[in-house]
Amino acid sequence: MEAVYLDYAATTPVREEVRAAMAPYESERFGNPSSLHRWGREAAAALEDSRASVAEALGARHAEIRFVRGGTESDNLAIVGACRALCAHGAPPRLLVSAVEHTAVMAAAEHATEAGLAVYDRIPVFPDGSMDFGFLRDALGNGPAVVSTMWVNNETGMVLPVAELAAIGKEGGATVHTDASQAVGKVPVDLSEVPVDLLTATGHKIYGPKGMGILFVRSGTSVSPLLYGGGQERALRPGTEDVGGAVGFATALRLAVASQADDAARIARLRERLEAGVTASLDGTRINAGGAPRAPHVASLGFMGIASGPSLVMALDLEGLAVSGGSACSSGSSKGSHVIAALYGADDPYVNVRFSFGMRTTEADIDRAVTITTAVVNRVRGA
């Protein structure tokens, strides 16, 4: 039987519509957008059309979208760039990030602190999806600050209260960033309603190209560049633009947003089918953040009585089921998940597996995943 891929939160295949939209810019329409001749003008027009399409899909303005090389660069530019901009006008700002952030944000925050650009701390997050807003309020109001929380947690699917956090942050005079890489196309994202200053998104989570993303920069928000060279992307991200990648990202985002409601309803049913099947078949199983608001495409399950998470993931793969232990970016790490530790404590006894679903996932895939997971967990437990 064919293997079942349930790791869509790690990456997605490129849609045929996206591939077709990108193709001309990899061949005959190859011009540099900075060139003044017809090839350059054609490329520049495609780039700006893509920017306008992205802005419309997110409820933003055309000038607020910057194309960058993926989610990690976007997170780094937002965190380090915002801190650097504030440092230029005074003391290092407070940098407050949720305790369940992606490592791209965590590592950027650690770098900013080590470089003397910020004073870093983590906002506690609880298994029901709430955040310690008392901690946040106490930390704000004593000078400049940067606040960052992801919109949807990449390991558990938990939807964090971004709108409320952004409102508190703005009251305290902070620059507010959200990593929405797991949110766009999965849950409604409208920047005309949620007052964040900076937003990260990446193409390969929405059936677009890898290595292409955006940073939304709300008008009036100061961010310093991390790279230096030409004046591309309003001098915030210099370097010759990837026009084909921008076209692909814009196409993928437009399609994802258009089908978001229907896709969410279908995929939520698949998630519920998997969770019900596994928990009914296996004792000692926990749905991580099961009581929190969650995006439909992620199910994180914890299993008692298993020594090694990576070994369990590999055992599932050998039986034809592709899943992950958490964030794909940290899958090779010997350390446990900082997300699970933040929610349940460093001594949490569960070994955790992330199942994530996409446009190609079927009920038959879910049923096979339940069968494989049940058999492998029982075998690994020695049942």
C-alpha cells in the first residue's frame, strides 16, 4: 500500500495552478525587476501585481507587503529589525515572546539579547490556549517594547489570542509581531481587524514555493534591515527579487484564502476522526491542547509508556505513515519540545506525535493512520 503523508504542517506540495503561474517567470519572462527595458518592466509589473494580490488577501495595503526568502527570514527581520530600530532611538527594548513560539522567533530573540538589542522574556501560555496577560501588562509601559506571538502554534494547532494580545501591546506602546505561517489559509486572517504591526507568512505551508515568504509591515512601523545592498523591497530586503516565487506565493495565498472555510470544515472532520480513533484504541493517550481553540489541520497526540519520540516517528514511517514529533525544523534535535514543556512542564511523561492534514488527505488515509498508530504504539510499549 502507498504511504500516508500526514505532515502537511511541515510542508505541502506545490499546487498545479501555482506551478503554472510561476513557469513563465522561470523561462521567457526572466527579467530583473530593477531593469528599465521591457523585460525588466514586465517583471516589475508581475511583482507589483503579486504584492497587490497578497495585500488584498490579507486585508493589508499594497505598500505594506515585503517579499522575503521564507518564514525564518521574515521572523528574524521582524524581531531583530524591530529591536534594532528601537535601539537607534534609545535603550534596548523589552522583547516579550510567547513561550510556545517557533524556534525562528526564539533564536532571533536570543540573538537580539546577546547582541545587546533587547531584554528578552517569555510570556507564559496555558494548555487551554490562554496567555498570561497580567505578566504582559506588567512588562509593558516602562519604555519601548517588541511583542511576538504566533497566530497558530505549529506543534499543537492551538490558536493563540492574537487580537487581544495586539490590543494590549498597542496600549503599552509596543511593536507587535505575529508569525502566521500556520494560520493563513487555515483560519481567517484579516489585518484590517487585528492591529498587529508585523506579520510573517511563508509559501510552502500553503501549497506554494519553498524559500518564499512575506513580512507585512504596517505603515508607520520602524524596522531596520538585516542585509545591505540595493533598494529592493523599500530597502528592507535588498537583493534581486524572485519574481516567479512572488507570483507563486500570491497565487497560492489567493487560492488558500478563497477555499479556507470549506477546507477547514472538511479537514476538521478528518482531525476529529483521527483523534477519536486513536484515543478509543489506545489508553494513556492525550490530545495536546485539546481544550484550546485549534486550527483544523493539526492534531498533536501524547502517548504514555514510550521511551523515545524520534524512535516512534521512525517506527510509524517504516509502517508507511509520515508524521513528525513536533516542529519539522527541530525534528533532529535530542531535546524535548519546548512547546510541550511550556504547556505541561519539563517533566511531562508523554511522548508526542504531530499529525497534520491537507488537501490530499482522505478518510481512508485517516483510518489507515489509526490502524498503524495503534499497532506501532502497542508494539513499542510491549503490549
